Amino acid sequence: MAQAYTDLKGVYDGVRKGNTMGYTTGLVLTPKDFSFATGTSIATEADWLTAIVAFKAFPIQDVCEVEDISTDDVVWEGGNGNKKFVSHGKRAMLLRIEYSLDIHKAVTSYNGKNWRAFFHDDEGQVHSTNTSGTIRQGLELSYFRVGKQTFTGADAPAWTIIEVFFKNSRDWDERGKTTPLTWNINELYGNAYVNQVTGTMAVNVFTTTVTDDDEGLDDNTGAAESDVISGLVIGNFEVIDQTGAVITPDSVVEATTTGVYTVTCTTAVMTSGSCQVIPTSTNLYNSAVTTVSA
């Protein structure tokens, strides 16, 4: 059968429209079924924040070093010197990041999941794959692993080392897309897990204290190093009453003591229940559910 060449694209003398890929500075992991519907959506910061709030996007930032650990293509070679392509090698990278132990523990929890990954660079561009129509997704991963944190050495810090293997070379070589952004994706961070201590109910009112407790660092008394979380609003508190119904508080007021909030629920009379800090696009925090006792 004669081979067709009329659908091949030529290399021409001129400036290409696309920007050169910069140095990888981070990844955004997503579940395999997550996608942006259009190129406009992937370029919109608010759409990324919406995905983070919904626990559909998990940024990994501040990459210090990138090592290409891609495997070679498999090529059969006969005794007469003839060659035949068998399969593509795996595109892969090893990332070194200087994370605190607290953040290292957080990213270690990403092990064992099925991921896609958008990756971005120091030129402010995000790289994706155009899987169908206008849809943009992260490149599918066949292997993702956060290894043990190294100890600080004479010439290197304590690294968090992450291995990333991409499943299909066609995701990039045939369907890859680069999108320059007007906002800084290198400053896009995920939901911070915070601690919440809730008081007892008193005439439809309770107080709750919200702190960021470091899971890897103690203070000089042996207690967890802790920072108060200020600036939360009604939308950051999911309150469930004694019947199991989700209710909207009438007000949430931060006390003079920062990080301490008074939650008032009078329209929907509340005698007991639970409270949880949940993320919004302007306050990316979440906590465990805490009990509000009568």
C-alpha cells in the first residue's frame, strides 16, 4: 500500500507562534477525570481556584531542581543492522524540592492515587494535553511517588524527592498545549489543613479557635508550633445542627484575639451539632469536623 504524505506538516523558515518551554517550577495534580472545558478556562485563575476549593487540584510548587529520568525508546536491531521501532520510552522527571517536614508529610499523602498533572514553568506558562475538542487536561501519569525526605548534607539541603512518569508520550508530543498566563501560577497553592477547637453551645452561640499547627515542628515547650488563622468569614464554616441539617450561621465574628470566632445561629435554632472549616477561593483552609456540644 502506498504511503500518503499529503497530510504531513512541514518545517518552515520563520518564527513559530508558540513560546519556548521554560524551566519546570511546579505541577498541579488532578484526578484523572478532571478537565478544563476550554482554553479560556485553563487561562482563568478563578477556574483553578474553583478546582482547588472542590479538592480537584493539588499544586506542588517551589521546585528547585529537575532531572530528566526518561527511559530510552525500545528499538529492535537485526543482525544485518536493520532497525525497527518497538515502543516509546517513558517520559519522566525527578523533582527536588526544599520542603519543611510538615509540607513533606502533606505531599507524601498524594502517593497511591491515580493522577494527571499540569506542569508549569518559570515563564508563567502552563502545559496540558488537548484530549478532545477544546478540553484541556493534565498529562496522564503512570507513576507518581514522593520518596523519603533526605537529610541535610554538606552541600545540599534536606530534599523532598518526587518521581513523575508520564503514561503516554502522545499526550505531549501529539496533543500538547502551552498556555501563557496573565497571572502567576507559581503562587497557586492548595488547601491548608488547619486545627479547630470548638466550645460548647450557649444560647445559639458557640466559639471556635482556628490554628495552623505544624505537624513537623515543636516549639521550645514541646508543643506543636502554631499560628492563628485570621480573616475567615461565614462561607468558611459549615455548620450542622442537632437534626443533621446544614445551616447558615447568622454571623461569624472574629474576636479581638485573632483566630477566635463567635458563631451565632439564631434563625435556624441550634442546640448542638458540628462545625468544620471549609475552603473558599480567598481562604484556602479546611479542617476536620468538630463537635459542638450542648
